[in-house]
Amino acid sequence: MERNIGDQLNKAFEAYRKVSIEKDNAKKELQKMTEYYERYTQELQKQIEDQQRLISELEAKLSAASQTSEEIKCEPCNHLLEGPGTYRTTQTP
């Protein structure tokens, strides 16, 4: 009977040891995944900041270009006489 109890204790201890190892492995895997997603999130945040900076630059260029286009107007000329793609440039006062 004592041998049966000893076997049961050994089996229980072995099961506990396996579960403990699996728990440690799961913690390590979770830590690795957490670090990976933190780095990935930082990279995405940097991409967002870079794209926002690019958008600001492009908006500034567009604003400058629209100010320039307000100063110079292009009016279509008579294409039948002068050919397609001909435009007359006029200065606005």
C-alpha cells in the first residue's frame, strides 16, 4: 500500500513539475510577444508621425501653389485656330 502511495506522490510531483515548466515557458513566450508588439507599436507610431509630417509639408506646398495660381490665371484660347493645349496667360491685378 505504501508503494502505491509513493507511486501516486511521484506521479503527482511529476505532473506538478511539468505544469510548472509549461507555466514558465508560457511566461517567457508572453514576455517575448509583449516585447515584440511594443517594438512593432513604436515602429507604427514613428510611421504615423513621419506620414503626418509629410502631410503637413504637402499641405504647405499645396497652399503655396494655390497662392501662386491665384496670381496667374490661365484661360483657354481658341483651340480650333491655334491647336489643342494652347492657353493664354493673364495677370490678375
